[in-house]
Amino acid sequence: MKTLEELMAIRNKMQSQVNLRAEDATVRVVVGMATCGIAAGARPVLTAFSDGIQEKGLKDVMVTQTGCIGLCQYEPIVEVIEPGKEKVTYIRMTAEKAAEVIEQHLIGGDVVAKYTISTELK
Amino acid sequence: MYRSQVLICGGTGCTSSGSMKIADKLEEEIKKNGLADEVKVVRTGCFGLCALGPIMIVYPEGTFYSMVKIDDVPEIVEEHLLKGRVVTRLVYDETVVADQIKSLNKTNVYKKQKRVALRNCGVINPENIEEYIAVDGYQALYKVLKEMTPDDVVKVILDSGLRGRGGGGFPTGRKWQLAKDLVKDADQKYVCCNADEGDPGAFMDRSVLEGDPHVLIEAMAIAGYAIGATQGYVYVRAEYPIAVNRLQIAIDQAREVGLLGKNIFDSGFDFDLDIRLGAGAFVCGEETALMASIEGNRGEPRPRPPFPAEKGLNGKPTVPNNVETYANIPQIILKGADWFTSMGTEKSKGTKVFALGGKINNTGLVEVPMGTTLREVVYEIGGGIPNGKQFKAAQTGGPSGGCIPAEHLDIPIDYDNLIAIGSMMGSGGLIVMDEDNCMVVIAKFFLEFTVDESCGKCTPCRIGTKRLYEMLEKITSGNATLEDIDKLEKLCYYIKNNSLCGLGQTAPNPVLSTLRYFKDEYIAHVQDKKCPAGVCTDLLQYTIIADKCKGCTACARVCPVGAISGTVKEPHVIDTAKCIKCGACMSKCKFGAIIKG
């Protein structure tokens, strides 16, 4: 290793991994991973969110699992919880929709209304 | 990419409780459940909460599992990693609030800590240089080599106010400056790291070596650049096999990518590092004895001046510094002197790592800003004294230090305050004592250690410490007089003033400080032939209270020397001449009729 660029390249490659161990997250993305969730395909959604936020380097977003949310017919369910804002509940999620939510909501700040439960229940 | 990482403590403490086997089992179960691409197991260094090991933290949630057993692993994997359901019974209970898991940083143990030297311990995998780089590792070295002159480096360290963390508290910047400037045109200079850590109960340096070995490599290279040295030696005690192993792995990895060796970062600066193992001698923690040992000689100190900065290893200018001192260097370079001076007190800047041991609930490793009071460390971070006992004293500085009694609990911890009350910072061992500890026995314990470890070169230490120990023996066995206490004190000052090195000069400290604050205990041993704490067996007497004794003969039958006599249903009597004070009778008596005093 001779240059700063080489040092920084390693740093950037590994940073997202090590950042996972910090506790600075303010935004929580919670994926329902109870039996119904897993059966409906929540695992790929979980990985899609986790990979996505690491790739984009979103340091203040944490992706975790939770158990049964209670709306089994709408699984896979993903909740986005931000302090000071109302909780957003996305339903019938897929890995593709996850990418959209990351781009539009987590980065862009706009809730993807068409995937939320409020749209469904209207 | 992994969506979750499970960090397992691989420090010596948790390893000896089986944490590495738990890590292996975890990997096995993760694979079995098909999670191998999603969950990564990372073996890290010491988190500090040693009393609760083996420790496992699951990220990104930060769930802190404590006292994990190998049989708990399948449940953790199935419930938590697969289904997201935290196994609450295994979670460190201070982080469980109602049904929410609180962040570890908000618990009493961690919230007053400021982890600077221990920044990466428990966070990164110490056996992977890339993880060190991920947390800004080796950037300080780059900055120093490309953007700063040796004078600039010395200035930053001087301005930061960093003082030697090995216990002496000498300004690090000044030490580097002297090594840089005293000898013009030296053909060779050296950087040394004192990782001998001889104080009983101290393991701060061990944890840095086991949990973040690269910080030492980076800091020593920076020191080398500052003073003009191309070779460094880390003198590690051989009783630290995990630390030695991890350090060697780190050195090999650094050499592989060119961060050690010739022309680092294309700057023209060469620097390499080697490990030298100690061989079990406490005196080799003394800088001149350490250098003698590296040279291949018996570890014996020599008179100073000349100081190592002028004439050290192999007669060349040398900078010897402690592991913890080095651990602060890269961050001072990157964040600046002002950042460091913003922590601590007026004359003691930064933080200090303490190894909490003895009669305290949260035994382990903590790092606090200088100026934190002893009360905060013992009661808030340390969790107080177990079993509802009363705090009696805290010993800092190991065999070279002194005890701090309850009246000084609110003292802000820093170098000068501790010296003012008769103790010293030392390397960071902090042993807490309660009402059941005899202070004379504590002094004797440390002297026993020092007598054994004295190298023998100078008379005051070689013979003086032995005489001190014998006098303490006399006191604890009830054979001393009041004149002996005066003689004891006088001898202490003689040894302090005349010994060749720090070992002898500080060996009397435990005696002097216990005499200062607990003279009544000494007098009780000498005049009343009693041990107030109930520890010194020679001064104890077991007595049967006639009113309570039912004459059941249970005690007489269990006495190994037949010292108890009496007829059935009549009160029994202990013959104190025969009694060996084993206490078996007292444990056996169901009527509380036997007392010790």
C-alpha cells in the first residue's frame, strides 16, 4: 500500500460492515419475520433492505426483524419508524419494492404511498 | 453483504470461559439454519464487562447477551437470528427496560465511560487489518508521514497534554522531544513499548493488545517518525499468549501491505517492529530493566541519568512508552490536541483505563475521563459492593500504590490528586476492599509480591523489603510492639529514598498508605492482639457461648484436632491452645453458639 487512495478504498469497502456495529441509527426499518412473514417471503425483503442501505452507505438507518405484527394477510410487512414522524407500514413487500422504498423514502424522504397499508385500507 | 453481525468477545477472560467454542457452535448453527450468507460471526476483543462473560452482541440491534452457555446457542440462532425474537432471559438485565431493549451505552456501566484507548476493543475483529482500516486506521500515520514534520508531531503530542499511562505520568510529548533532540546525529534510535503489565490484577494493556493490536503498530511508527527511529520493540510478558499471537498476526499483516517495512506510503520513512517476550519478572516493567532484558541480559535497572532518551537500548536514544499511552496517539493526530484537552482535568488530560477488581459487582475494564470521582467509578460504573458490604478502601497502583479510604471517595481521579493523598495512578489496576479485608494483610500481600520480585541489585530494596515483610508478619501474628510500628515506618522512608529503581522506591507505598489511614488497625493488632476485620487467624479466637450451647457435640466431632471438650447436653468448651482456627466448628453449629473474634 503506497497511496492514500488504496487506504481509503479498503476503508470504504469495509466501513458499511463495521458501521453495522455502531448504535447511531435513528431510522429503524423493521421487517416482520414471524412464521407467516417468512412463509410469505420476508427473508429476501430483509436482505434486500440490508444490502441496499449498506451499499448506499445510509449510516443512520438500521434494519431489524420483528415477530408477528398481526396482519398476516398483508405479509411481508415492513415498518419504517422515524423519530418525530408517524410510523409507515408497507405491505406485500418484495425485494424489488424494497429498492424503490430505499430510493424514494429512505433517501428521498417521500413515503411510497402506493405500497402502504393506508392505501390498501382506503 | 451481511444483514446481521454477532460479535463475540475473544479476550482472555471470556476465552477461558469458553467463548471461542461458543463462536464455533454459533457458526455451525448459523450454517445449519441456512443463514451463513446473512449473518456473520466476528471474534473481537474485550468489551470490558468481564463479570458477565462470555459476551455476545447482536448487531444492528445491539442486543447484549451475557453469561452465554454453549447450550444457549441453538436457541439464540433459531429465535433471534432467524425469527427476530430476542431471548430476553439471556440479555444483560440492565438493558432490559419494560419490554424494550435499551442501548448498552445507556446502562450505568457504560454511560459515564469514554472509550478512547479502548475505542476499537469489542468492535472490530483484531485479526483483520481491513477492519482497523475501516475505523480510520493508519490514516494518522499517513497524515504524519505526508503532511507533518517530526517537530509538528512532537508539538501536537506536547499540546495534547498526554502523560504516560504506565503510571509515571511523565509528559509524553516531552519524552519524544528529548529523544529527538538530545543526541545529534545518532546512528540508530529505538521506539519501545512496555507491554509487561506486571501489576497483579491489571489487564488494560492486555485488552488493547488482544482487541486492537494495530493501534500500537500505528502509534509506534508515528513515534519512530517523530524521533527518527527505524526500529521498534514491543516487550510483552510471556503470560499473555493470546496478546502475543494477535500482535504477531497484526505485525505480519501490516508488513504484507507495506505499512511496516521500507518506504512506508512512499514517504522514504522505514520502520519495523519486533516482539520480545518477557520471562516472568515484574522488575522488567521498569524501563531500564526492560531494555536490559531486550539486550539479552538479566533484567536489572541502572542509575539515571543518563535517561533512555539520551542513552537507552544498546546505548542509543530510546523512547519507552506504555501500551495505553500509544493507544491514544493516532486519535490525537487525527482529531487534534484540542480534542484531547477537552477531556480530563487541568493537569491530567484525556481518559484512563481502569481494571476493576476485588469486592465489586461489575469486575472488568472501564475507561473514564480524568476527573471522574472514585465514587462514580465504584458505585455507578462498578455497581457497588456485593452482598451489602461496606466500602473500606480502593487500592490503585498495585504494589507501587496506596489505598484510598472512604473519606476520599469524592476525589476527582487524576495523577496529582492521587499522589497528594498518598497513592498514585499506577497503570490502572483498581482493587476494591470491603469491611472484611484486613488492611495490614493487604500491605503484607503486596510486600510478599515485591520481596519475590526484587531483582536484588541494590541493598535497600533487596534487604529492606524483606525486613518490611517480616515486620508485617510479626504484626499479623500478634508478636509485635508499638515500637515495631515506628521502626516499620522509618524503614519505609529509608527504602523509598535509597532504592535504585521504581520497584524499591514504591514498594513501601502500600505500608505507608495503610499506616496513614488505618493506623488504628495496626495498633489493634499490636496492642490488643486483635484483627478488627476478623482475618488474621493467629489473632482470632473461636469461643462457644455457654448460654446458647445445647451440648449436641456436633462441633467436637468435627474438630480436626480434638480441641473441643464437654459432656452431652452440657455446654462445650474450646481449648484455644489446641485450636487451629479452621472454623469447622462454627460452620457445623446449628445454634449459632460459636463466635469468632
